[in-house]
Amino acid sequence: MAHASTKAVRSRRCLARFPTPRTSLRRRERPKVERKVRATAVQHSETSSEFGTTAKKALSINLEPTKYGTLAEIGAGQEVARWFFRVGGAAGTVAKSISAYDMTISDTVYGACDRYVTQERLEAMLEYEYLQCTLPLKNARGENTAFFSFADTVVAKAYGRQNECHGWMGLKYQISPGKPPSRIMLHVRMMDPTAEQQQEALGVLGVNLLYGAFNLWDSPQDLLLGLMDNLSRDSIEIDLIRFDGPAFKDVDDRVMALRLVEYNFTEACLFNSDGEVVIPSEVMRKKNVLVQRGRFRPFTNIHNDMIVGAASQFFCGDVDESDSCVLREDTVVLLEMTTKDMYESGDMLDWTSKNGVNDQEFLKRADALQSLGHTILISNFTRYWEIASFLTRSTKESIVITLGVPAVKELFKEYYYQDMDGGILENFGRLLKFDLKLYVYPTLDERGNLITAEDVKVDPEVQLLYDFLYQRGCIVPITMYDPAVLSSRSASQIVLDSIRNGTEDWERYVPEAVAKQIKKDHLLGYRPPKSKSNGNVSGASSANRASVVPRA
């Protein structure tokens, strides 16, 4: 379709829907007419009950003469395309709309695959549709057109059965004519009780994505915030978003994952040791899961020994020649950091912008943890049963959380559960529901005596509850540990004191990979020492210092 006729069709449709004063429609003032039509259309979309924010966004895209592309949707109707046809002027935006529902037809178009609601299927749809749009139209209108392909593949509420409702949505597009394409992909969970409601929510989300990608690409966090316009957290959860291409060369997906949790678009996000954001089912499907919660400021040899000890008792397979634990292939270790801990620690806060956590400080902490080879979990969970509820959506295998004796004592403080109708009993009742086990790492008291899970004393009012959970096997003492790393003091605090005092002794308390990262990124205020340390750690006795020497 020629460019001029496209604009004419679009103008006639918009004028039919949004009448303007007759004086603005004279042909001799056509350039002014188009501007007035656009302004009037937007005004009506704001005030009419039929047109809300979503319609306004869809119409503004339709009235943008440079945007042109395809919409491919599988699994929940064609709700995104419907918005553009509904508001009018779609002929100037939509080159093609397609829905390949049948699996054989879908395989014929996009290639065969084992599973249809996956990132791989979404990428195949985006690539195919982008080529289908650009190859035949490039010569005719490529100089004045920014091409795009939008796609989603989802599984909505099925008739007569309970199923997980989720999907992938994405966009491959040029930010302006002639520019190389970039991509945005996201994974969503749909929470509405009916298929119709899920379809409507998906349509709104798709319009928000297209509008944000076209208009807010240079401000990814504003783009992210706009995704939930006219949507509630009860309808849509976005638990992953990925940016790639030249338009987003400075965007780190780990920061975007953090923002998803901060903005309460999701409960938790994951990224692997390579820094790639992943959905929980990709990481944990049919896997045993071992979780360690902490601020990791920094990750110390005690943290490592807690993981090794818990894994040795429950998750480990054969023992290698050095008598160390060998994690089975069906096991995944998650290091969890909560936004609550990030805020309370203070050192990661961004005081100069609207962001809660400073991007660079967060990335430095993440790099240090990734160097250990584990998957990182960023969450807003405050209670342990919330973790279990989240994890059991992705795996039916065993779930273990490892923690120290001080953390166990805190867990049994009744005032933490005053907002729950059943108080502390409700909290642990939910824990038992998910068959979650707490593996407790021993510690030393101020006199150097060993305290294990069997010896823990909590407030008298809840001691019987603790004893019951221990006898039931919900609380398990870690018996395989390295006595050399035990200490009555916090190993993290020892490291911080050593770094602040300019000594090098802190290196003995952290894994080698973490020490390298601290030096490389100058974490925790690290500065290269001006002179050799005399071997003393501020605030630590020689006995304590000897007791925390890491394994050889």
C-alpha cells in the first residue's frame, strides 16, 4: 500500500470515530488537518469511557507513520492486534496479523519444537515475522519505515482443568528507519480466574510493550514501569525481561530483574552464574533445591561450609578423591538476597535518584556471588514459607534452606508474626505444608562452646514448638562441618573490620574467587594496603583468628 493512501485511510477512519470542527477539515490545510486529527483523537480517547490509556497508546502508534510491522499471537486469541484494529487507523501500522494455533501449522511456519510456550519458540516467531515484513517491503518503504515484529506464545486457562497459565511475549524492532533491530522479551504469569480475563490482560500488556518500546526505549526503567499501566498485580506477573541489541547496549538484565522485584511486578527473579536472567522452571524443574539466605556482605568461608555441610548430608552423590562433596546433577544451589536486606544494609542504596538500590553497587555484589558458580535469587520474601511456596511452583523435589543458629533463634521470635491471624503457629504450619527442611549450621558461644540445632534454646513460650519441629525432622542439625571455620563472631564483620583497618587478614575468611572480586571492584571500601599487615585483625583474638582459617 502506498504511503499516501495509507495516511488517507488512517485519517478517514480516525475522523469517523473522532469528529472535529468542520473548519479543520478543508483540503487546502491538509498538513494542519493531520495534526488536529491526532490531537482531537487523543483528547477523545482520554475522556470517552470507551477509550482509556490503552486505547490512547494503541491509537498513538497507529498514527505514527514510521511504524509498520506484524503481530503474531498464539494461545490466547489475538487480543493485542484487536486493540489496534479497534481504535482505528490500523492500516498504517499492521502489515499482517496471524495466529498459528494448530501445532502442525505452527511447526510449518516457525519450525518444529518440543514445547511451544518457550523462549525458543518466541525467538523463532520474532525472527520469521521480522524477515517476512522487511524483505518484501524494504525497497518500497524502508527509507521511511521502522519495521517491527511482535509475537506472543501463551497457555491460558484451559476448559475443565487446572493448568499453569503463563507465556512469552516479545518485540523485534528498529527504533528508527534504517537502524539495526533490537529486541525485548519477557515472561509472564497470568493470574485471572477465566480465560477471557487473561486474554484481555494480555492484550493490554502487549500494547504497553509496543508503546514503551517505541517511545521510552532510551529510558528502560520508565519503559518497565509502563508495562503495568491499566493492569494489576492480581492479573499479570512479569518475572523476566530481557533487552538486547544496539538500542540497549548499556542495559544490564540483572538490574532490570532487580527492578521487577522492587516494583512488585513479581516476587522473585533469578539469574545464573553467567549473569543471564532465567525463569524458575528453567532452573529448578525436577531438581532438588538448596537455598542459602543472606546479605553476603561478603560471602565467607562459613557461608561456603554451610552449603557444603547441608549438601553433604542430603544432596550429595559420590565423594571424590579429596573427600569433598560432589553435587548431583539434579541439585541446584540458590543464593538468595532480599530487597529488604538491601535496603536495611544501607550501603547499596541510591540516594541520588528515584531508584531504591544503586545499580553499580548491586552489580558488584552480584558479580562476587556469580564467581562462585551458583544461581542468584533476588526476592521480596520475608518469611521462609514464602520461599517454599515460590519454589514448589517449579519443582516437586526436596527443598532445603540452610541457616545458622543465630538465624534460627530469630525465626522463633513471636513478634515477627503479629500480622498473621494465627501468629507463629500459622507461620510454621505453612512451613510444614510444603515439607520444607531447615538445615542448621552450628556456632560457638562466647566461651568457645559448640552450639548445634539440638542445643538451641529459644523463648520459653515457643520452646515446645521448636522441640516438636526438631523431633519431627523439620529442623536438621548439620553434622558435617569444618571446625576450623567456626567462630563466635560474625565472619562477615571480621572481614569488614579488617578491610576498614587496611589489613590483609580478611582474605583468609573468604573464598579465593570472592577475594579477587573484592579487590577488582574495590568492594566494601577496600583499598590496597600501603604496608604489609602485622597479622592482627581488629577486634579478634588470636584464638578466634585461628578458629576461622579456611580449609586447605
